[in-house]
Amino acid sequence: MNTIANTSAVREFQGFTVHSLLNGRVSLSVIPELGARFISLKDLQTRREWLWHPGEHMDLFRNQPSDAFSDSPLAGMDECLPTILPCTWRGRKLPDHGEVWKSAPFTFERIIELEEGEIQMNYKLSNLGGTEEHFLWAVHPLLRLKAGDRLELPGSTRQLLNGTDWVDDVFSAGAPQNCAKAFAHPVSEGWAAIKNDNTGDRLRFTWDPVQNSSLGLWITRGGWHGYHHFAIEPSNADHDCLATASARNRCGVVGPNSSVAWQLRLRVGSEE
């Protein structure tokens, strides 16, 4: 198999610097100023744009950390850390969907590599403080759904979701109140995918279940602010609130003056 060379590009869009990495199969675009948010993930063979944004045209802007997530740009894929739901943890008021851009006493690093049709993301979270810290991490990709899309899961993960009927038909099935969040925990196989047999599209998430033992699935079919999208969210917790996850001993822990690392891979297109 011939290796496909990567190229990179930098451009300005709505006042923000966009960094893009692409080859003959995949194109991805990131805005460092907005928490290193992915605003585009495109399959260049099928021309499918996987990432969702509100409205016909993307609208990017800076919002305040105290804002509700619904008041943010919402576009694409971001990171939730050290919580998803707003909560108070050790006297710190943590905002809705986390504070990746200022997670004291943490530093948070993500290195992105593109090889053929696979994007590899290597994460490192460092605790600069002198006491042990708990954290919740989840990747948060808002995905466009198309007719024919279906969710692929390992059998062991699907068993953990028994009773969650909408996972069997994510495009047309109605979730409770037309929006819902479900968790599978603890997963023993770290993968999940969206596949469309009609178009040949596939997006697969792969991770180490020892590092991140939960899978969150979010769907809205008009029930949340009228929006329609879907999310596959590998995570280290089976609840969106750090305070709750910590009380259950189901979240990440990093010791004083130390670091933890993990990895996530996204494959666009079929396995080769």
C-alpha cells in the first residue's frame, strides 16, 4: 500500500486562525483559540463532512466560561474536562462542559497525528498542584446524521445498553423527549462507529478501555433546542458531573505533581 503524504495549511476564518491537516483521504481543521476545537472532519473520498454545526452557516465566537454550553458556538468537536455538567468541586465552580482552556491546577496537552485515514490523538494531563486531583474527561464530537446511518458497537457494549432502544436506529428512532444520553460502563472493548452501507461512509472511534472505561452516547432529534445531531463520547466516567462521578470512584485520578496519558483514534472510511 502506498503511503499518502500529509499537507498542512493555515487560513483565517471569522477572525480566527484555522490550522488544517489533510491528505488524499481525510481533511481536518482545528482552531487553537477556541480550545483546539475541531470545526471540520471530512472524508475526501466520499465528500462527507462528519462534524455538525447549528444553522446553514457556521458562526464562531468567543464565549464566557460561565456561559451555558447552548450559548457557545456548538460547532464540531471539543474536549470536556474536568466535568461536563456544571458543578462545584473542592470549592471550584466548574462551568458547563468543562474548562479545558483554564483547568487549574492542570495543564492539558493534545498531539494530533494523521496517517492514511486515521487520526491519532495523544493526550497528557499534568497536575501542577501538591494534592491528588480527580477529573472527568470526554471527547465531545457533534456528528451529522444521514439516512442509512447506523451505530456499530461490540456485542459486549450493546449488552450494557439493554433497554436503550434508540441506539438500534440512530437516524430515525425517537429518543425519549427526542433527546437522550446513555452510558455503557464498564466497557471491555474500546470502539464504536457510525456506518452507512448506502454511501460507504464510516467513522470509527477506538480507545483503550483500561484508560477510559465508559462510552457515552448522546442524541437529539429536535428535543434539545430544536437541533439534530449525535455524539459518540469515550470517557473515563459514567456520569456527566465530576462531583457525582468522583463520589462513585468512577473518574480519572492524577497524583500530586504528576501526569497521566491516554490515546484516542478516529478512522475515516473502511478498515484496510
